[in-house]
Amino acid sequence: MGGINLARVLIGGIVAGIVANAGDFLIEQVILVEDGTQNAQRLNLDPVQVQASATTWIVGDFVYGILLVFAYAAMRPRFGPGPRTAVISAVTLYLPILVVLLGFMSMGMFVQDAFMRSAGLHLVVALAASLAGAAVYKE
């Protein structure tokens, strides 16, 4: 059993980050754009500041991609290499985020039906990103 190949974690993480960014762009700027606009208006958010936050989200998706591949690499010895372990990695990292966002929803920061649509679509993105990053990872 070898150690984690950090160079491959980084390369796979970049691939996963590209997939995550593409998926998030599709969700937020195409599929759920109206939900996002309505929520920003409901919360009285400054549209310029919301747009300016894009850089933070882009960088965040690359960090998330690296974490997905790192978790995959760490889980490989126990669960074996392959898509099953990539899915376990994605769900393991996705669920704590979902729990925090559910808390925000219960505070009224998100409308339930829009939140549920977003949560389901972002799970698909997490799975796709993890599978793409894991496909690149080799020990």
C-alpha cells in the first residue's frame, strides 16, 4: 500500500474543479437563473456584489475538486479504486455541505422548493466532478 500521490491529487483536483465549475455555471446561469435572481431580490442582495462573488465560487470549486480527489485517494485502500469509491468520496463531502445549507434554509435564507432543485442538481455535479477527478488519479 503506497502513499497518496499528491501530484495526481492536484491534477485530478483541477479536472474535478473544471467539471464542478462547468456544472455550477450551467445550474446557476442557465437552469436555475430565475431561482437565484428571485432569492437575491428576496434577500435584498446587491446584484453587483453577487456578480462579483463569481471569482470566490470559481476558486471554491477548484478547492472542492482537490478535496474530492484527496478523499478518493485516501479511501482507495479501504474501498478499492474505481467509480464506487469516487461516488463514496463525493457523497461524503457533499452531505456536510448539504446539512449546513439545510440549516440556512430553515432560517429562511433559501426557499424550500428552489433549495431542493439546487441540492439535487449540485449532487449530480459533485458526483460528476468526483468521477472525473478519480479517473485521472493514479498512485
